[in-house]
Amino acid sequence: MSTAKLVLGGKEHELPVVTGSEGEVGIDIASLRNATSAITLDPGYGNTGSCRSAVTFIDGEKGILRYRGYPIEELAEKATFEEICHLLVYGELPNRKELARFKEGLAKHSIVHEGLRKILETYPRATHPMAILSSMICSMSAFYPWETEEDEQNNALLLMTKMKSIAAFTYKQAKGEPWIYPRTDLGYASDFLQMMFTVPNRPYAITPVQERALDLLLVLHGDHEQNCSTSTVRMVGSSQANLFASISAGVCALWGPLHGGANEEVIHMLQHIHDEHGDYRKTIAMAKDKKSGFRLMGFGHRVYKNFDPRAKIIKKAADDLLAEMGVKDPLLSIAKDLEEAALQDEYFLERKLYPNVDFYSGIIYRALGIPMNMFTVLFAMGRLPGWIAHWMEMRKESGGRIHRPRQIYTGQTQRRVPALDERK
Ligand code: SDX
């Protein structure tokens, strides 16, 4: 086995080097503190591997993304979201029989316990759907057992189908419209759309292109290795908290505008440029000005220093969907102009900032009639199989160790407690 040499305090230490199946190299520091009493420091974990994982591979320099070895471009073309769920959670693409059985399981469990419905109805209509989604998922632990390994396997299936129903019910609750229940004869994407947009006595038809556009977005959001929300799911699950609690925490982490909340922020940004008659120059100038605190939303990525392969696929799908629907969305042309201008600007080029998965996805959600405050809910629905896959892998692989990073303390050194009247 190859090793890395560390010289600290005049002493030399050898640390094992691990190499992944794609040739990635990591220095195993598990023995570091015992051997040197020193720890490493890496705020934001940009250089720190938290685990070994076999779920997803990303090469940020080359813009490569693979789920269980399959390139995202091929999966986007050849697999439905149900197949991706099976691939990520159980490790393999299903054959025809396995897919039929998996879909039966999703259909059988798609109805949500009426007790959860009563909880959902208590939320004010203006509540952000991500707040409802996270708490409803955690509340599932009050209605479905989670004590045994078998329970948790079953809960993975329950979550993969009930999250769709909870999301649609959240939308109906906000609209004050009657809730539409899931249908067992429809695929995941079309069932979600019919639950969202069917209104009694008003015909609603989903075209295959609309269904495919949503299914594609769900496929593309399936997993993305150790991102902020997935690491949160692993962290919470490492304390032996149940799957519902762990996924609920992942939803909260995803909500942030630097992560899954960016898809909603991109539309706000494009809308603002539209209100400025398409003049994106001020937006770009603000993004380059550190003092503004503004970031070009949907741009940049911790791992991708090349195009995010998902952004390229979504951009084309947005074009196709709008053409098929005969919709002209001014925000799409603004997004394209913004991308072109940024990619000719030294600031973005030298920092290798490219469009990420969130830059164009909102254009498709808009065309499908999904309201902006639901965009990140759709992201969570897509990411759910990835979260479940990582949670299961963590439970199996890490030997049950709780995740507990260390720190470098920079506060006050020891001092005496002054009596109340002594204090200034
Ligand atoms: C997702 O991790 C994942 O895999 C996430 C995700 C997934 O599928 O799970 O891909 C989904 O969350 C995509 C990212 C969505 N967020 C956004 O679009 C928000 C805007 N983007 C940025 O805030 C930022 O790019 C991040 C948060 C995505 C990444 O941040 P990093 O890696 O911490 O980057 P950084 O702050 O170290 O930036 C490096 C430099 C800095 O400038 P300098 O200090 O070197 O001068 O690039 C600049 C940053 O100021 N920069 C940007 C920028 N992103 C980085 N400047 C302007 N606009 C931006 N968007």
C-alpha cells in the first residue's frame, strides 16, 4: 500500500493512501490524532472525503457524472425516474419484471395516512412548501414504524411514493383547491402533475412531452455524491436517527439558496433582469463585486470546474419543451444571454464558474405551471433516492460510527468567574 509522509514537530509520520475505482487518491488520516495529536482543518470540507461511496461518481474537471457507473447523459435518454430510484437505492437498473414489481410497490403505498393530512391542513396557506415538506416527512415517524431494519427498507419505499403525494397536497392546500389523490395507473411524473393540476369539472391533460420533461428533471436530480444535503442525511443518520428524521434534515439543508434553493433564486434574478428590460450588465457587475454580497444564482459549483453536464441537458430540454408547447418565455432568452455574457467574462472564466443544475431548471418548472416556491420541493423529490441510497450505505459501511468532526478552538483561554458586581 502506498503512503504519504507528514513531517510535524520534526517527526515523520506515514499515512496510508487510498485509491478509488476511478483513480481518485485520498490520504487516510484516521490515525492522525493518535499519532501526532494534531487534526486537519478544512472549513467547508472542500478537500475532505467523508466516506467511501459506490453510489455516484463526479469528475468536476471533466464534467462527468455517473450513477452507479452509468453516464448521466445515457440515463437521461434511456431511463425513467422510477428506474433511477431502483438503480440508486438497490444498486442496479431493474429488468422489466423488477420494474413492474417496484412500480406496484410505489402505487400500493402512495396514499398518505389521513392523520398526516390533518397535520398538513393546520399550516397557514402562505407557509413555504419546504417547511411543510420537512416537517411532514419527520411526522411520518408518528404513523409508520421505523424500529427494525425491515421497517427502514419499507420506509424507503413509502418515502419514494408518499413524498410525491405530500408535495402535491401542499400545493393544493396553498391554493385552497380540493386535494387530488394519486392514481395507480400513471407513472411517477404524470401522476404528480395530475395531482397538482387536476381541478374537478375542469379537463386537464398532460402531454407526453410535459411528462417527459418533468421525468427528465427528476432523473437529473437523482443524486450528486456528498453535497450539503446528502452529507446532512448521512450525518443525522449516523446518530442512529431513523430514515424519516434523516431525510427531513436533508430537506432543510437543501432549502438554502446556495444549494437547492438556488433554482427559485435564479428565476427571481432573471425576472429582475427582465424588469430592467433585459439589461443583465448590472447583475453581472454586482456578481463580480464582492461588496455586493450578490452571487450569480445558478452559476458556479464546488466540484464542477467545467460545465455541469446536467445544465447542458436541461438547457436543451427547456428549448424542446417550450417549442413543443409553443411557449415563448422571455426569461429563457435572458438566461441564455446571461450565460453567454458570463462565459466571455474573465471573472467567471478564471474562477471556472459555469451554469449548474439550477440555472435552467426553473424555466421548465415554469412552463409546467409549477409555482416558484415549489421548485426546491421538486429538487427534493428528485434527490430523494440519492439521499436514501447514501443513508443505507452509511448505515452499512461506516460500522455505525457517529459523525463527529473536531475543531481548532480560538476562544478565550481559561479565566476565573467574576462575582456579579465585579462584572463590568
Ligand atoms: C447545487 O454540491 C453539489 O453537488 C450541489 C448540487 C447538487 O446536485 O446537490 O450540484 C446542487 O447546490 C448547485 C449550486 C446551487 N447554488 C447556486 O447556484 C448559488 C450560486 N453559486 C455559489 O454561491 C457558489 O458557486 C456555490 C455555493 C455553488 C459553490 O461555492 P464555493 O465552492 O464555496 O465557491 P467559493 O465561494 O469558494 O467561490 C470561489 C470564487 C469566489 O471568488 P474569490 O474569493 O476567489 O474572488 O468564485 C466566486 C466566489 O466569490 N463565486 C461566484 C459565484 N460562485 C463562486 N461569484 C459570483 N457568482 C457566483 N455564483
